[in-house]
Amino acid sequence: MELRQDMFIRIAVMFMVLSPFCGGLADSNIWNNPYPSRDSHKNILYSDFEERPKHLDPVRSYSSNEYGIIANIYEPPLQYHYLKRPYELTTLTATQMPVPYFLDKDRRRLPDNASAGDIAWSIYDIEIRAGIMYQPHPALAKDPTGRYLYHDISADDIKDVHVLSDFEEVGTRELTAEDYVYQIKRLAHPQSNSPILGVMAGYIDGLNEYSDSLQVAYNEQADQSASPVWLDLRKYPLAGVKATGKYTYQVRIKGKYPQFKYWLTLPFFAPMPWEADLFHAQSGMEDKNLTLHWYPIGTGPYMLTENNPNLRMVLSRNPNFHGERYPTEGMPGDAEEGLLDDAGKEIPFIDMVISSLEKESIPRWNKFLQGYYDVSGISSDTFDQAIRIGGSGDLMLSDEMREKGIRLSTAVAASTYYFGFNMLDRVVGHPAGEQGKYLRQAIAIAVDYEEYISIFLNGRGIVAQGPLPPGLYGYQQGSAGVNPVTHAWEGGKLRRRPLSQARSLLVKAGYPGGRDAASGEVLKLYYDTVARGPDSKAQMNWWRKQFAKLGIELIVRPTDYNRFQDKMLNGTAQMYSWGWNADYPDPENFLFLLYGPNAKAAENHGANASNYNNQDFNSLFEKMQNMDNNEERLAIISRMIDILREDAPWLWGINPKSFALYHGWYFNSKPNLMANNTLKYKRIDPELRSRKRSEWNQPVSWPIWIGLFILIISALPAFISYQRRQRAKPQVNQV
Amino acid sequence: MTAYIIRRLLYAVPILVGVNLITFVLFFVVNPPDQMARLHLGDRHVTQEAIDKWKEQRGYDMPLLVNSQAGGFGMFTRTIFFEKSIRLFIFDFGSSDNGRDISYDISQRMWPSLAIAIPSLIMALLVNIFFAMLLAFFRGSYIDIWGVILCVILMSISALFYYIGGQFLVGKLLRLVPISGYGTGLDAAKFIVLPVIVGVIAGIGASTRWYRTFFLEEVGKDFVRTARAKGLSEARILFRHVLKNAMIPILTGIVVALPLLFMGSLILESFFGIPGLGSYTIDAINQQDFAIVRAMVFLGAVLYIVGLILTDISYTLVDPRVRLA
């Protein structure tokens, strides 16, 4: 027995002696690297995504996570300048910015300053650059005789093909204006389900009729053939869009629509080669998931070389990219921040982008801190670790972040999160007349958004003073931009009006002290929200407290998003909260949310969820929406905003601030909330990253040995007991 | 036995129809086709016409359960329920609402689930049996008492705590393995270690207690007393006799779970970034993709029924007294 105990002690001592050695061995390696070690010094950017993109076909894709991928592959004619603010359009594949000319209803040319009412058509002539080539793609592969290799294949031919890279041959060809026309025609294809068909059919001449004619053609072809239908859109002319040369095409817009130029920055208007459309429409392709939704084809700086959104997506440098240079001009301060260090250099800088699926925030954050992601946002869970609030209330990086060389960039998003009243409601809406207005104004004063931002957003937002977020034409800063209903400008600062004013307004509304002046009953208001569960409890309590300041009882009705949508579509909710992200940086894109004919509870289910309808506002909107930016337009926008502030159909809510953290080896990061094709400007220093990763990720193995030792020690009494039992003589029971 | 299996398979048909019907009703009560279309098309600029077209293309424009405008059998066959359900019975899962081939996705995503589930099952079995036998061996002693208390503590802690704690301790503090992710081929090994260990630890408390009761039940039986009377050592009795008999309920409990290994773990896969069938199901629920939800629920029900039949068969194999009739 003593001998065995002695042996055990010897083994334990040996473990302790060996553990530093094992630790020493470990120093030469990183064990927790989720990527192959051979890639450590490569020029690869590592990022993550939370939700897999559903559509990568530019005719259908319309969400930010999808744009994060395809905007770097597809190239529409225009783009946003990376550095300049306010946001400025510049050319991408176009040779120059398209300037429309105007025609009257008799197709006679009008002067450039013609009034919108006289303009029947706006003509956009767009010229693209010559010599731009598509990425290598099997749809463009040809044999030596010039015949396409993969345009006449059957399901049998591709029985061993599972991904696009299984096709052995690839090819390319030059981008032409016809490819842009083809893509615009695809918006109307019956199988495309393009989300902007409804909007564009209102502007592009003949698009609506074109959609109907394609549907007929599609049905006829489907009836005649059992094989998949492919409509060769080149054979179906669209009245308002045509190629006028190899490198020029024309778009005819109904009336005047200055915002159309912003649409030309979106992938909806990127080129699509007919060969790719045909290639993916062939028999057996869809069954194998070989579709344009999965395999984009573009002329941009990157191409999607691995699409496994259950795990990762890989963008690689497009070998056929036409080349582009980093901007040479920016805003004051950009040079000091190093944003012009690469001015004039050939882009893109990064060879490959690996984006990994990361659904949970905790692992994402920890991997960022370990250096395995180059950029990160900040969630509420990690805010305190990343940010500290300075003495003057300003937000700055925590010491831990600064020691790691992490940098912070912030920007107010071109978004708004608002609290809306349903203007169809008899208590808070139009039917309540002036009393309803006073009630809304009183609530607007009482709801302390400054406190909300401080408590629930860690200061990541600003209190909105109207429907327009900062950065948009018509947004005004300082005293000129104050909402006089809720705030005053005192001593160079915004100050919320006192609660006493809200109470006075409530008296005028017929609810003194929050009670109905006629019946004496407490006023009850209903708030429909999709915020449910324990996490939202504090927020809902906060909302109740805001209304309780006025003596109003707020009844929160949590609901799932589908029910919420139903209520909004039917106009049965009383109060709700919602948000809007800008499609493009024009005030029209926000003010249309309150345009009467856009009411959500109407037949066409528009975006005006409050069903607000003010004739003066509507008239001004109709005038403003077709104007170019000038003093007159600015004055109209100001009048519109004044009307809205007075009527208060929304509590204007919050313009959120986006926070991004990036490591010291990541360069040229400037928030651009309009552009999605910004990967090409980014640069990294892989050597610095490799060194830092090595420094931060040395494995710590000694606790394992200590743990094992403790386990063995604690098992020792059991072992001894076992030995005793084995040696003990059997007990004989006495009867 | 063949007749028994055939009878059980026939019983499965109404069960599967019922499961499918319940899934269908629950799903469409919460997600009417119009809302599904809105979610897929995005509701920024979507028109009712686009919604109607989306529904028509995917067969969601028909009545849900009863088509009063159709005559005869058409009342039931020309409905979303019939059209979407009938092909499941020949295991044709069709396409997801996003157009992806569901069978292909399942065939791809079951491997990561199995890569986690199989080592977890084997390791958990060995570890739990070891601890359960240890407690049974020291039954009534302080080791047994403290062991059971520890088991109760372990089983009282949420699985999420183990996942987050494991990532924090092993992945972040000790930096021994990647915190999350997955690789292909041999690269997968370093990603599997942590979820397997954490999964095993998370299950130790409940399983050890459960297995301990099996061992204790066997230890008190006559044949054990006989073995002791013959002079066999306690270890020999445990390993040779008690273990063999206690394994019958343990193995049958495992057999029922075997087919479900394919389905993966919903939360574990999500936390560790494992692209398996568990996360596939969660994604489908979040994206209101009825085609995938229906396919996964159906598959889960089929596998569960298969598991139960295998359990019955395994009884006959391990216990000669059991006969299937």
C-alpha cells in the first residue's frame, strides 16, 4: 500500500515538473486560431456575418447584409464618394455623371430650368467606360470556335457538378451597355419578384406594361415546354430603356424625378450578362442550387469564390478588375487621420475577404479581442468593456481597448427610430382635431428621449428634432434645427421644455391631469410593440413612466411582428414605434413617410404608417419631390418640417449613432452610411496582425495540469478506500 | 418480428399526418402567407401585386385546409396543406421558400451535426457510466452523498451557462481552442473539442444520477449476492455482472436517441457556430421558411418513430425473454 502511494506521489511530482516544459512548448504555437496557420501572413481581411444572405441576385437583393457582399461584385454606373460629406455622387463605370434633359408631352425638348409640371419625360443618357471585363465565369466560357461551352447542357451533363467551380472552363467578355439594359428589364421579369418593381414602374416608361407582356410570354413558353423557361429579354424591347450604342444606353423617366440618380448607385441597376441569365436557367441548374441567387457575376473588384453561408463566404480579388484609384480628395481632417495616405493608389488593397458566420455576440466579441476579426461593432453587452464616459460626458475608448491599439469611429446614421400616432385614431389622430394635436404635443414633451438614449442606448444616439436625420439636405443644426414644440435653444444647448408646458397642453386637449374633462376617467392609451420578453420589460416600464408623468395610463400591447404588420395595414393600432433607413440621401426619402397618399391603411399599403394626411404638407411634398436642391427647395422643406412639428404625428425619436471598433492594422476606415462597395478602399497590415495575434493568444496550459493534479489528489481517498475494501475480510452476518 | 415492424410502420402514418397537421396549423396561425411574402420580399416598397405573385409562384395562393370552391376530393387536395405535405411521405422535401433544395441542404448539414453528436454520445456514455459506477461502488459513503449533491448542482445549471462558461474559460482565458467556428476535414477537429467537452459536462449531472439508479437496482439483486458469496471481488462484481445487466436500460435509452443525433442541437450549434441541422432549423424559424420547418419537423418525427422501433428491437436482442408479437 505504501509502495503504491509513493508511486502516485512520484507521478504527481513528475506532472508538476513537466508542466512548465509543456507550457514552453505551447509558446511556439497558437492553438485557438480558427484559421489555417498558413494564412497568418496573407493579405486577408477577416469579418463576420450574423444572418446568411438570402438573395445575391441584384434584381432581388435589398438588405444590408446582402449588399455587404454584392456591392463589391456588381458595378452600377454610379457610386458615392468614399470620403466627401455630405454624400456626393461620383462615377463608377459611367464616364461622366448623367445629366437628364427634359421633354414635354409632345416630345419636344424643354430648357433645363423647365417647371416640373411641364416635364413629361426625363431622359438619362448614360455612357460607360470601354474595356471593362467580367470576372471569370463558366457562363462566358467559349470553345476555340467561339461557341459557348455551357449554354446547351442537360441535367445529365451536370450530374457531377455541385458548385460553380466544378465547371472546368471559365471565360470573360467586355461589359456593354446592353448588359445594363438587360438588368433593368429583369426588374419586370415575372419570376424575379423584384422589390422595387412597384416603385420603378411608376417612373421608368413602359415598365409596368413590360411586366405584363413578360408574364404572358412566360406563361406561353411554360405551356409549350416542360423544360425550364428562359425568356431572352434581348428580344423583348422595353419602351423606356434601350442601348443606344455599345457603351451608351438611355433611360426614359416619366415626369421629373431627380432622385433617380441615387437609384443608379444600387445593384438593381448593375449590369447582367444575358449569358449568365441563360446559363443558370438551364435544366437541372436550379435543382442543384446553381442560381444567380447563389453565384453573382460582376465586374467589380471582388468575386465570390466560396459561398457557404452556413459557415463562411469568401471574396477574392477579381483578376479582370478594370482598376480604380483611391480618392485624392476628402474632408478637412481626413489627411490628419491618415485617410489620404493612400491617395491615388491602385485599389483594391486586400486580396481576399473571409466572412464567417457568427450568430452569437459573445463569441464574436471575444474573437475580435483575440485579433481574429479585424472590425467589430459594439453591442450593449460589451459597451462597458469597450467604452468609458469621460468627465464631460463624451464617449471614449476604455484603457483595455487603447492598450490593444484598437480605434473607434462613430457616425450618426441616416436613420430614424420614431414613435408614431395612428392619425386615423379618434383619440390621438385626425378625428380628434386640435385637441388631438395638443395631446400629441404634450406627449412629445413628456417623453424624455435624452433619458432613453442614456439608459438604453449607452448614449449611442441623438434626439431627433424632425423627420430628417443629420447629413441629409434640409437638415439643420443648432438653433435653426430645434423643434420648438418640445425643445428650446438656451445657452447654446438644446433643452427639453418643462413638464408644466406639457400639462398645460393636456388641459387644452381636454385631459387635465390625464383625466377626461367630461367623464373624469383616466385617459388610457395603447402602444403596440413587437418588443416582447424579459429583455424589453425595462423599456416598457420606462414608456409607462413617461406617460404617467402626465397622469395618462399607457397600456402596452406586445405582439409578434406579423400581428403588428396586420394592425398597421388595417390601421387599428393606436400608437407604435418603427424605424427607417435611408435608401438615398435625399429628404424625399424621409418626408414621403408622411405623405397622405402613401398611407399604410389605404389600398396601396404605402410607407406612411401613421396615415398622416395634411393637405398643405401633401401639396408641398408634391412640389418638393421633383425639385433640384436649391434655395427654393430648402425653403419648402423647412415649411414642411414646421407643419410636421406642429402637428406632431410622430415623436421624432432618435437618430442612432453607429460605433465601429477596428484594430491598429486596419486602415482607411471612414463610416460611409450610403455606400456599400467600400471594401476596395480598406487596407490591412498582415504582419502587424500576425505579431499581435501571437502576442495575445499564447495558450495557457498549466491550469489543465493543476486541475488534473487536484482531480487525482481528490480521488486518492477513494482509491485508498477501494484498496481497503478489497483487502477487507468478508463480513459474515450473524443470524 | 417482421409483422410487428410493418404494423409499427403503418401506425406511423397517422402519427406523421397528425404531426404535420399540427405543425401546419401552428405555423400558419402565426405566419399567414401574406406575411411570409412580406418577410421574403422586404416591406419597404412591396406592393400587394408582388405579394400575390410570390404566393402564386410558391403555391401559397390556395386555401389552407379546405377548398370550398373545389368539388369532391379537390376540397382537400387543392389546398396548401395537401400540396405541401403529400410529397414529404416519399421524402421529397422540395425547395425552401428561398429556392434552395432542402434535401441537398440536409445532406450537407447533417455531417457537422454528427461530427459533434457522435463523439459527444460516446464520451458522455463512458464518462457517465464511470461516475455512476463510482457512486454505486461507494454507495452510502460520503463520496456517494457528495457525488449526488454535485450531480444535482450540475443538472440544475442551464446548458447556456456551460456553453458560455466553456467558451470563456477554455477559449478566451486559456486560449486552448478556437472559441467558435467550424472547419472541413481534419481542420474540424480543433472546433469540435470544446463543444464536445462542454456538451459532455453539461450532461454529467443528470445522466450520472440516472445511471446510478440502474446500478444500485442491480447491486441489490440476488445474483449479486450470490456472486459475493462466491468470493468475487467488488470490482469484478461491478464490471462483470452489474454493468452487463444495467446496460440494458442504458443502451435502450441510447438507441432511441441515435436517429435524433442527425438533427443536431439547436442552441449548442448556434453558440459554437456549427453549421449543422440544429442551426438550419433555427434559421428557418427565424426566416419564416415554412418549407424547411415542415421538412425538419417531419424528419424529426420520422427519426423518433424509427428510434422507438429500434428500441423495441434492441430489447429482444439484449433480453431473450422479450418477444415482439
